[in-house]
Amino acid sequence: MTERHYPIPPQPDDDPRFSFGLIWDVARLLEQHGYPPIDGDDFVDLRQALYRFLYTDRDGGAS
């Protein structure tokens, strides 16, 4: 099994890469691949899902 790289530190308050622009780009990329448009509450859910993937360990705590 290969070494995992996620979750990563630091938390988003310290990470300028985790921005509205990042979530917007991911949403548009999904749409370009044929998924329905993401807006409103779906945009909030996408942000939370990316946060969990990037920063939360498997037990639900911050890395």
C-alpha cells in the first residue's frame, strides 16, 4: 500500500489555498465533466466535503 498524503496540516484558517476560488473551480470542473451545476446549498456541501478530505483524519478529527 502506498503512503497517504491526506489529510494535511494546516487547518484552512492557515492555508490560503483553501479559498472560494478553489471550491468554485472544483464545482465548474465537475460541471464540465457532465455533472449538474453546483450552487446554493450544494456549493456549501462541496466545500465541506473538500474540507473533510483535505484536513480531517479518518476518525473525524482535525489532522
